[in-house]
Amino acid sequence: MLDPVSLEIIWQRLISISDEMDNSTIRTSFSTIVGESHDFGCVLMDEVGNGLSQAKWSPPQFCTMLPRTARIILEKYKYQKINDGDVFITNDPWIGSTHLPDFNVISPVFYKKKVVAYVGTVAHVSDVGGHLGDLEASDMFMEGLRVMPNKFYEKGKINGIIEEFIASNCRVPDLVLGDLKAIVGTHKIAQKKIIELLSDYKLNNLKEVSNRIRNLSTEYLQKQISKLPKKVTEYSLKCDGYLEEFELKLKMFIKNNNLIFDFTGSSKQQWHSAINAAYAISYSTLVYPVKCMLASKIPNNDGLIVPIKMVAPEGSIVNCTFPAPVKARAKVIKHIPPLVFGAFEKILPDQVISAAGGIFPIHFVGKNDDLKHFAVHMLPHGGLGAMKNSDGKYPSAYPHNSIVTPSEIIESKCPVKVVSKEIIVDSCGAGKFRGGPGQKIVFKNIGKNTITLTIRPDMIKYPASGLSGGSDGINGSVILNKKKIYDFKPIEWKSGEEVSLIVPSGGGYGDPKYRSEKDIINDLINGIYNVETVNKIYKKKYRKKDIERMKINNISSVLNNETTI
Amino acid sequence: MNKYDQIDIEIQWQRLIAIMDEIDNATVKSSFSTIVGESRDFACILVDSQGRSLCQSSFSPPNFCVILPRTVKKVLEEIGVDNISEGDVLVTNDPWVGTGHLPDHVIMTPIFYKRKIVAFIGTVAHLSDVGGHNGDIEAEDVFTEGIRIPPSKLYNRYSENEELFNIINTNCRVPDLVLGDLRAIYGTHILGISRFKDFLNDYNLVNIEILSNAILDLSDNHMKRKIKELKNGTYDYNLAIDGYIEKLYLKVSININDSKIYIDYSGSSKQVENVAINCVYNTTYASSIYPFKCALASNIPNNEGLFKRIDVKVPLGCVLNTKFPSPVQARAKVTNNINQLLFGALTDVFKEFSQAGSGSIWPFSFSGTTKKHGKFSTHMLPHGGRGAMSVLDGLNPIAFPHNSTVTPIEIMETKAPIMIVEKKLIPDSCGAGKYRGGLGQSIIIRNIGNETIKARLRPDKIFCAPQGLNKGQNGKVGVVKHNQKVLTKFPIFDFKPSDIIDLKLPGGGGHGDPLKRSRKLIDDDFNKGYCTKKYIIKNYK
């Protein structure tokens, strides 16, 4: 049996192998969405598809979903031989990561002629054909090509049918196949490193390591659950939706040290909007906040999901059925963490986070002045929600992954100018701790041609809610040529036109009247709030010129400090 | 047998046609969908080992016979003849390789005899669904319109290419219909192969090279003679057509020079953005050949020998030769007008064979899911009246220049929750002339179910009327009303319970001076109720 120290070292090594896959993916990828926006995840699994480790950068949902996908694929190939050099692929929403752009690529790792592990990557590729729209769809078939579980490579040789099929059915085949092949390359690195690990420790397989990691994690989480008060709690949220609002209802209770989350009563799936979430994404999004609250220090692995159960009626918006449209399922699932925190507020108030301002994906597709096709994504975020002891962060990804494509990259890849990108003053949800402020981004089409613009905003009607007496954040909006728009079909964005995104702020935590003087002054100095607003919200009587003086003092003190250093 | 006499050729040629007819019938009998089984939107063609089309089934639309040789040649080039074995079946729906839009699947089976490819059987079939958006005319690009199958093997040595079947199965809404039709077509090709081998055995042939050359040469010689009879010269013509929202202009310049014809479409409108009415070269080429075939060789069965002498030039990027990946689904809105353009240019040259503009085809479909019908998708391809010729009235609603029969009311009503309230000829809708155009028709349909279903419609000639020729009057333009409201834009729309859609399809154009129409024919029109007194007084005095 492995001693705890060796186990920890092996575990960390597995994580760093995933990290290495992650890094090589960025370095070898072709597209902005993988290379710059980091919309992918790398997972390492044992020989039957249990998730063991993920790259630190990987979004947590992918790491819950991908092992499930791997197990479904392995079930399908139960009676067929799996060879060294095989690579499986699928983007089916009900088997994979629940919308078509997410491709799952999974490779076996062979050691001494036996499969000892699987490595997998989920990546959001640049295009899968289908309509350019996002939200308006009446079924999944409109959303692009679907690749069922198949061998993308067989014994190291690419499957010509799948390759050609993907190439013929997406707008930017170079980027998509480039990314997919890059991923297969990173798997080779991981395979090599896993074999090295096994031979370093004279192991024949990862079975013991896998069992120990997962069992330890499960036991730890169950112990944490046993400490919680045995109460049934309920929480519900009303959300924007697209053409029709929807409601999420959650009942949470503990049974045999398992946490049960029951979504019965939530809205039904919608056939006119592509916002439906299939089971896997709802479950994995639910797991993450629970993990953060109860086992934040344990690296993600499949042992942590064992005590977390989800009940969701088939055909509901959190467990939609084939072939419902699913492309923009983030519109639904981003509300799951605030929902879970809402339910936990009553039993674990110190650990919850208020709702965040979300994500406003924006997508530019068109032709350059020299008529070359481009497809560029950006995933800007709103402010985060506040917690028991800290303000919400400035715009940052939550509960999603993804970093923001830099303005420079956008401007070099398409004829779009990022005119401004700024924090919105007075936007935070007030509270003892305030939410993170929202941001405003203005884009201008500086090319000669019309660009097809797809924007998928949220929280235009219902803002991010505060907890424990904290206020809600501001509502989001999209402004095209000085007019607010509410219809988010693909927009024909003409040369010279401007579009502004108001990405909402996060909700506050705790009653604003308890906010400390020091925090308020700091906000004023940093320009988070205007004086009038502070006086109104926090019931203060500051004078503008005092604050101006403080700002100057603050700057001079900073300068003085610098000179002394 | 090395020498063929006329009788041998005729008998063997007819037998080949009969084989294709048998395949055609088998397709109807074994197909799963209404568009193949009822609307007959498919064609069966025999192509020789060099990829030259030899014959087609009698029912097949003529344009596919022109296109298929181009497709076969391109597919062979992509896959490589050496990589093809007995029992392989090739497929593609690539618009630029095949027939110009994704639903048309081209299925090609090589016939091996004594280990050599002696011919190909080809079927072009419009299948029920290829995924993609539900719309029709409005699309950003071909990727929006569905799944594109590059030239691939549908069957590998008599066994299904599982991966490809899987891809098709998982990327269309009605896989039972689509795969059912594909498998049915494969079955008909197996039948065709066995008939073809019988044929070779009966005549002790090892291949059909001599026969093939004879058919093509005979046809070519006939065309050569016919073209020589035409008056040399350059003939120009312009035509405004509906397009979509904005009108388009087609321009042609035809040069008849001894035994060759050069058609040049330079100057026609550019390809359109975001509207799926662009034509690939293949369809333009085929649509250009057809009027010549009708006028110059109407009695000769279609084969490649008939169109070697016609050269079609279209600048790349023009609506008649669109670049990848522009949207192409509804290209018939443009190609349907090509005959009108050519007949217009050559009225005097073609003499009695020239034909006025026809009322066009209005593809129309319902889809949805209801308790009673399950998941359904039903097409109907109704037509307007046909254009008149200089010696003949235009026929009442009939397909031209398209193929396709009309899905019977009974089939429509059993497959979807609709009732066809009315289907009748529209009096006075014909263009007057010495010979009048065919009448248009009126179709009124109501949703009699409790569920909202989707309707998709692609009308034509609701702005630009079918043109009359030689002083003949234009036919009447079409009108579409949804619950009394006139529609001019045609994205897919909701057809709610009790909604009514009212289609008035255009009548054909007239030919010749109306004042020269015979008294007897005028009386006839009146007695049959085709024309009212008012119309007769106005047009024929």
C-alpha cells in the first residue's frame, strides 16, 4: 500500500500532468476561444473513466462532465477493441458537454499493453456550422453538426470520414481541425508522462491511486455534510430567459450523509429558445459551489461528486430532452450557483456568495476588407457577488471558466476597435460587503463590411440578487446606435456602427448599514462610487471636496511611499 | 458484335432506358418519404464508364441528366477510380459538386462486369431533411442550411459505411425517412446492376463502349444538324425576376455560330448575401441546356451527346455561378427563370418551339410534432400555369421546367393536421395571346389540429409576372395570404390552429397577338369557365 506522502506526491504529479496538457493546448491551439479565452478543460481518468485530476485552469464543470462522457463512450465500445493510438471524439449534447461547440476528445493510455488511464480534453471549438444565431432555435439540428462517439484516430491514424465531415461542415475548418489535432498532440504528452510516473513508482496501473484519491475525497465530503444542520431548505430564482422568463426551484436536504438537490417544480424546457440545459451540465454546475463550500482545498476528482445527488424531472429546463435546442444553456446554468448558495444561506451562511453579474458572450463573424473570413469570440464578465467577509471582485469569470480575449487580440484578428472598456461607477449591489462593479465595453466596426454580431446578454430583467440583506446588482443592457436592444438575433452590424455592452454587477452581502467607514472611503477614493450615491445608499454625509482632497492625499501618499522605497 | 445497325442501337438504347425506368419505379415503391415517393423529386440516370450520361428514366427531370456526369467526374477525381471496388456506393450532397443544394443527395453505384467498371447508376434524390435551420430563403451561408457530405462511400463492398450512416442518422430530424430513402435507393441500384448484367449477357457484351459512343454520336450529330439550321447571330435579352425582397436582373447574350452555341450570362446580378437563392454553376448549366433540348431534340431521349455543342459561360460570383459558401437552398427561385430568359432571347430563332414564361413552382412544407401525427415533415410542390407556345395554349398547373408531381391532398391530410379547403384553377389568371398561358391555381389550407405547426413556403413571381412573348400578355402574378394578410417575406412561420393560408399561384404568359386568337378557342375558354366575359372583352375585344 502506498504511504500518504507518496500518494500525495503521485496525486500532485497527476495534477501537474493535467497542467502540462493544459499549457500545451494553449501553446499549440489555433483559435482565440481555446488559445486566448481558455474555454477548455483537461482531465485525467483511471482505466474505467473515473476522474482523478484536472488542470488547475480547467473549468470545474468540464471535469465532472468529461469522465461521464468517457464512461458512456467506453460502454459503447465495450465489445470492441481499444488500441494504442485510438482517440475518441464526440460533441453530442446529451453524451458530452451539452452543447455542440464543446468537443470531447478522449485517449486511452497504454502501459504494458493494457489501458491504465484515459486523458481527455473538452474544448469549445470556433465553429460547428449551423445557424449563426445563438438563442433562437427550435431544435438542436439548427445548431450545427453532431458527431456521435467515434474514433477520431484509430491506431494513430486519423479517421478520414470524421475529419472530412468536420472539415466540410464548419466555417473555419483550419481552426477547428487545428485545435482538435493540437489536442490529440497534448494527449501524447500526457500519455508519456503517465507512463513515466508509473515506472518511477514501479506501479503497473493506477487502480490503487485512483481508489485512494476518490475514497479519501468522498469520506472527507461526507464528514463535512454530517456536520451540517439536518434542515430542508428551499430557494427559487426568477430569471430573464430569452423569449420567455423561467424559474428555478430548488429543495435541498440531507439523507445518509448525501446532499440531495431536488429541482422539481422548475420551468419546463423551451422549444423556442436555445437555453435548455441537459442533465450533465446542470449536475456539474451544481456540484461546484457545494465543493467550494465544503471541500475547497481538495483538488477536483470524481470522489467529490459521490455524495451529491440531483433530482431533476426529465423535460425540465435543467434536464432537457433530445433534440431540444441547447446552444446557449449558460443562460440557465449560470443561475444554479446562486440558487445553491441561496439554499445554503440558512444552514451555512458564512460560506455563501451572492449572485454574480454573469457573462455576456459576444461573437464577431464576417469578412475582412481583403475578404478573408474571421470568427472571433470574446467572453466579458460582470462583477462577482460579495461574501461574508469580502467585497465582490471586479469583473471576472464566475461560475464559468474563460479569460477575456485581450483587446489587442480582437483588434488584430478582426476589423473591430475596442473603443472603451471601463468599470461602471455606482453599479455595485450595496451591502456590508458590496458586489463587484459591472463593466462597460464599447466596440466599433472599423472595417468596410458588415459584421454579423451575436450577443448573448443576461440579467437585463432580473439582476444578480444579494444575500443576507445585501442589495441586488444593476441590470445589464446592450446599446446599438444609442438605442437599447432587446432582440438578440444575429445583428447585421454595419461599418462605422458602435455597440456598447453594460455587463451587470454582483449582489451585495449583509445590510449596507453595517459597511465600515474605511471600506466606504476606499470605494470613494477608488472611484467605485460617487459621493452622492454613497450618501444615499449608506446614509452618510460626505462632501465632494473632502473626498477630492482625500484622493489627492492618497495619491501623494502612494507617491511618497514609492520615493522612500 | 462490333457493328451496330440502327435497329440494334434503338433496341439496346430503349432497353437501357427501361432499366432506368424500372429503377425509377422501384424507388417510388420502396421510398419512405413523400418528397421522393409522392412528389417524385428524384432522377435515375445511367452514366458510362467515362462518366458520360447515356440515358435516364422517362420520369426524371432533365436537368439532373446534365449535371450527373459532372458530379461523377468530380467524385471519381476526389476518391480515385483505383479506390473503388465492386459493391461500393458513392454519395455526396455538396452543392458545388452535385446539384446545387444540400437536400439533393447524389448516389452513384459503379457497375462492375468482369472486374471492370462498365457504367454507373446514379440517383439524385431530394431527401426530407439535412438538419440545419428550418428556414428556406433567409440564410447566412451554406453551413446554416444543414450537413454537407463531401464525396464519400455510402457503402463499402456491399456493407453500409457505418460511420457515415451514423453521421446522417444523428444530424437530421427524420432519420427514418432519410436513411430509409437512402437504403431504398441502394436497393434499386442493386436491382439495376442485375438488370444491366442481364442486358450485357443477352447481347454478349463485356462493356457498352461501342453502344455508348453510338448513342452519343447519333445525338451529337442530330444537334449539330439542328444548330446549323438556326440563324447565326448574337441574341441578347434581359429579364427582371423576383429575387427576394429586392429584384434581380438576368442578362444573357447567345451567340449561334455555325454548329456551336455560346451562352454568356455576364452582366447578370451579383450573388446575394444572406438570401439562399444563389445558383451554383452546375444548375445554371443544366437549366440553360434544357430549352435547347426541348426546342431542338424533343424526340431524342436525354443523353450527354445532346449538350456537347452548347457552351455556358458565367462569371464567378454572379448569382448564376455563386462562390462557396454562399447560401443556396432556394436556388430554384432563380434557375426557374433561366428558360424564360433563353426563350425570350431566341423567340424568333426557335419559332414554334419558343415558350412564354411559366407560373413557377411554390415549394411548400409543414413540419412539427403533434399527438396524432407524431413528428412529421410533409412537402407539397404546387405549380402555376405553364407558358403558351406559338401553336399551343399553356397547360394548366403543371411542373415546368421542374420535375415533381403534386403530393395528393389525401396524403397531405393524413400526414399533417391540415385540411385543404380549396384547390382550384383561377379564372382569368392566364396571360392572353393568340395562344393563352395556362391558368394559375388557388390552394387554401387550414390548420385543423390543436397544435401550432411550422409552415415554410417559397413562392415566386409575386412581383415579376410570367412574361408573354410576341405581343402575348403576361400571366397574373401570384399572391400569398396568411389569415388575410399579404406576405412578402418568407422566413419560416408559425401556422396556428385555425390559421388559413391562401395561395394564388401565377398563370402562364400568352404567346402571339391576343387579337389573333380564334373565335372557337375564346368560346371554349368561356364555356369551360377559364375566362370570364369581362376578361374576354378586355383582351380579345
